[in-house]
Amino acid sequence: MTRLLKTAAIAALITGFANTAHAGSPYAFQSDAELALTEPVKLITPHGGSAELRQLAVLEEDRKAEMTRIAVARIDGGRLIPTPYGEEFDWKLLDNRVDQSIEVMNAGDYLKYIPEIPFHGIDTDNKIDEIRLTAANEGYSHVILYGMGTDAYWSSFGGKALVETGLTVHEDCDSWKAAKAKALLVDTHTGEVLGAAKADDVTYNIGELADDMERVLNTLA
């Protein structure tokens, strides 16, 4: 009986060893061809296989993605208004000079996405973020928000402190500086301010502001 148990144990050991070999582990007396078939495959993954780093890389690629359509939104008192004809003409001239497609946002599109205000209700406070979301819903990759006077004060935009706009504004961005007219280039999906343009001469519409925005676009390109 003891001999039978020993024989069975040896047989099981040999069978298990053989199964391990067939599962892909090298074993003694294998030929080079067999070793090539059973050698563990090394997966080549970017960034050392770190999921976090891969995710950051994807986000960075999205950030650097080509700007396909850029909306232009005229702000007055923090609210979207129809773009005056003379100013619209200056943006069209910029559209002819740059590779990106620059289009004036239709003020009517904004009405499709703003929350309905009940009778005797209180209007929403952050119009700037609503405009950004409207641009995103309309298929724009970026939006140029611009305004004059009180809408272009120092460290504020649209009558609100920059930290209250819902936008992500970096410390080195020109958006903190005051001017007669100021424009922010915003990623519609993330709300990040990618650059700012300023102009102090608005005697004849906003040609100088559009020229400075061309500089911003060329810098990002």
C-alpha cells in the first residue's frame, strides 16, 4: 500500500511538472525552437506601464489637439450679447489670416442651454461658464470671450473676479492685467484659459485686440 502511494505521488509530480512546461515555463532538454515558443512574452507598455502616467499622456495629447473651431463671444456686463457688426468684421479678418476656423457665436444658441428661470425666480450668476458650455455643446473646441471697459478690469473679467468665473486661469496669464479691451482664449471642455489678448486702442472697433489674439494663437500653434 505504501509503495502504491509513493508511485502515485511520483506520477502526480511528473504530470504536474509536464503541465507546467506546456503552460509556457521552460524545462530541461528543450530545444531552442521550443524555448522560443515557451519564453514569456514581454509586454511593451509606454511610461513603464503606469496607468496614471498613461492617462496624463492622453490628457496632454488632448490638450495639444488641433483647434478645429473657435467661437467668438462678446461679453457686456458679464452677459453674452450680439457681436456689433464692426467688431464682427475684425474677427472675420482674423479668420482669414489664421489656420483655425473662427466663427462669431450666435446669441440665439445660448438660449437653448441656459436654465429656465421660474416666475419670481433668481437668475443664475455665472454667465461666463454658461457661455463656455454653450460653445462646447455647439461643437466648438475653444471660445474667445471678450469684453471692454468694466469687463476688462484688472484681475477680473466679465464683472467677476477671475477666481469666480469658473475658468482655470494660470498665474502667468495676461488675463490678470487691465486693458480697454480683453479677450480670453478658453478650452470649451476643460474651462482652461490658454491665453489672453489685450488692447488699449478701441477707437476703431477691436482690430488691435484681434491682432493680439492672432499672436496668442500663433504662440499655441
